[in-house]
Amino acid sequence: MKLTVTKKALRDLKGLPKDVAKDFLDRMEAIAADPFATNANVERMKGMEDAWRLRKGDWRALYVVDRKAQTVSLERVKHRREVYR
């Protein structure tokens, strides 16, 4: 599948420390290659279809898998106290 990054997620990534942002992008590329494989620190979001979250320390990345369009869309990357609002 193809990885897409929303404008909000790009803005979020620019505000992160560079090593954290790079790690999230690397992990998301790996997830996009096989989104339904077992990945460490990845869980499905409750109440949302095909929405997932990736955890790294205090940071969370929210992404959506679109099976029809064959894309994984990175929606947000924020601190855990802010991301679910």
C-alpha cells in the first residue's frame, strides 16, 4: 500500500524532535508495506473502522487504512495528552 501524509500530520511532524519524526516516518513506511501484519506498539482505535494508532514513548501517530484506495493515511502525530481530543 501507499503511504500518504495529511497536511496536519506534516505540521505535527515538523514540531517534533527530528529523531522522533524520522522514526515515525520509518515505522509508517514499514506499516504501509503490510498494514495488517503484527506490529509492535500498534493497536486498532475503538469505535473507528480501519483507524489505528502507533505508540512511541509519549507520542502517538493516528492513521487510517483505506482498503479500496490501497493507501495508509497518516492523520496526526501528537503528544499522548493532546492526540485524542
